[in-house]
Amino acid sequence: MEVVIAPAEELAVLAADAIESLLRRDPATVLGLATGSSPLKVYDELARRHEEAGLSFARARGFMLDEYVGLPADHPERYRNVIETEVASRVAWPSDQVQGPDGLADDLPAACAAYERAIADAGGVDLQLLGIGTDGHIAFNEPGSSLASRTRIKTLTRQTRLDNARFFGDDVEQVPQHCLTQGLGTIMEARHLVLLATGRHKAEAVHQLVEGPVSAMWPATVMQMHPHATVLVDDAAASRLQLADYYRQTYDSKPDWQGL
Ligand code: GLP
């Protein structure tokens, strides 16, 4: 696992560089998309590169991590709509090439199975962007999630609903109780995991993710088992890392050609 500690703007540039180099090598790259605040600067950077440098998503495929169950199709906080607003529409990404689990399906287990098949049929995800919840969840895999889990329905914790209430007029009761989420086993099949975390409120989750024992109590710790995982954090999110000096030194002495 590589840990990079830098200001948020630099982290976004690093993540965008990794995505751009994949797209330049293979325009039909499969990208894993995350919602939440953490990837927003990356999406801004991708939009800028699309505008100014012609970075094209015309042949790329996108798969979202998760979706709320039951939010109306036109609800602005439905994750499919968030992704459309924050990234897809800004980089002229054809709508039918970006998909998420269908939180409005009549048969939710069948929708989850179909989503797993769609990812597999696309050849799997090349690079998966991730954020992390304050309780250590990735996507919506809450504490206690099986480390081998696949796309399925989950119940959100009170903490996650409180954390996300800011997107619902600060009214926790408006935050759905259920979601569909890629499982930890699904996420682990992506070829490169890139997690972004900023702010002191993420420091404990980041410490557990990087330095804690692998445990379903901190679901993100499963990333320690991934052969190519990158953790991009600012000083505040890195403030509880025991080996922060070592991570800084390692990154400072990294050869330029290496990339993430
Ligand atoms: C949400 C999303 C996750 C996200 C996490 C952190 O609940 N389902 O994909 O990574 O919480 O969100 P944020 O980046 O806004 O802190």
C-alpha cells in the first residue's frame, strides 16, 4: 500500500494523472466512480483536462460504487444523478456508458446480480476511486461487512446517515436507510484502488485503514490485501498515522517515472 501525504489540490492532480494515463493508453478504460466530497477535486481536475487538453471519455466505461435504495429517479442526491452532475456531464461521457446499481429495481437482489455481471462483462474495473467514511466504510460497506462480500443491499448506520444528512438539508430522516453497494470482494477485484481522504475527522479511519489489523470492524482495512492500493491523504487526515514520516520520506524519494 502506498501512502501519499500532500495538500488536497495535489492529491487531486495525482489521481487525475493516474486516470489520464490509463485513458491515453486505452480510451476504453473502465473507471470506478465514487460519490461523496472526497473525489470532487479529482472530478474538477478531469473536467479541466477535458476542456483544456481534450481528455476524452467518449469510449470509457464507468461503474459506480453504490446507490441509495428508493430515491426517486429525479432526486438530486440519487448517486446516479450526482455522478452525472459532478463528472459525466462535464466530460461529455455518454450516459449509457456510466452505470450504477439500480436502487429503484423491483427485484433488488436480481439488480445486484445484474450489476456484478455488467462489471465482469466490461472486463473489470481498471482504476477504482474511493472515499472513506468516518467509521471506516468504503462504498457503503459498513462495519461488520464480509470482507468477501459482493454487490448487495445494506442498511446504513446511524453515523453514516448523520454524516450524509448535510446533503439532505441537514435532516437525517431524509437520508434513506438502505442502499445497494458493491461488496468488498467486488471492490478488491479492481486492478488499482485509489482512496482519497482529507480532514481531521478522517484521521482515525485512515490510521485503521493503513496501520490497523485487517478486520470487518474497519472495512477499509481489506485494502491491505490489495496488490496495488494507493491512499492519498492531506496532513489532517494523516495526523494519526504512526509511520507518517516514513511515508513522506518514501514518496519524496520516489523516482519520477513511477507514477501511482
Ligand atoms: C459515503 C459514500 C462513500 C464515501 C463516504 C465518504 O457514504 N457512500 O462512497 O466514500 O461516504 O464520504 P465523503 O467523501 O463525503 O466524506
